Amino acid sequence: MSMKCKYAIKALVSLAGNYKNGYMHTADIAAAENIPKKFLEQILLDLKHAKIVNSKQGSKGGYYLLKEPKEVSVADVYRIFDGAISLLPCVSLNFYEKCDDCNDETTCSLRREFIKIREGARVVMSKTNIQSFLNEEKKTAKKRKASI
């Protein structure tokens, strides 16, 4: 996973924590998530073009989620920033390309095994959404509080 994709997920989790509570400034997200501000601005623009976030100009403006946190999957974000979930182009659902070194896809053992790998990753990434990260943060916070 690229740093851009990782930072996008971190920014979305931060925005999700503030969902329906107003706007968040880029500088606040960058500071809270330890993301370089200029890099974050590019990431948020990509997310805006993908219609996952939106923004409002002005001193009381900032970024906000357009979708509920449970509606944004890791697979959605990964595809925006890193492309295909598959490790080989011949097994990709959305970015298929025939492999130059393959004589017959139907008998290719690599292809068959990498389809299994792609499916496992795709299923988990599709089921894991931004809300999942918030839920995990809450569990961790409860455990920390209980151990004090």
C-alpha cells in the first residue's frame, strides 16, 4: 500500500470521527494524523474528485465526509490511490491485462492461485470500512481505560 493510500485512510478516519459535527481544517487533520499538510491537501482533492469528501471555503469551512463512514470501504480507497487489488494484471477485475509471458490463461497455475489471493484480499478490503477503524479505536481506548 502506498503512503498516499495509507494517509488517505488515516484522514478519512479522522473525518469520520467528526462525522456530522462540522468541518475539519486540513491543518488539524495533518497535525492529528502526522501527515505532511501539502501532501494531505493533494489526497483530499483526490478524495473530493472521487466524491467521498467535500469541502467548504472560508474560516469556518474545511473538509467533511459526503458518505457515512460505514459506506466507504478500504477497497474503494485503495482503488483510488493504488489501482488494482490484484497482484497480477491477468487476475484483476477492474484493470485486467493479459500477461505477455502466458501461453494459456485457462491452464496457468499462477493465475488460478493468484485469483484466490485476490479474492481473499478483495473480500476483506470490501468488508472493512472507515467505521471499522473507529470501532477498533473505541475498543482500544476502553481496554486502555480498564487497565489504568
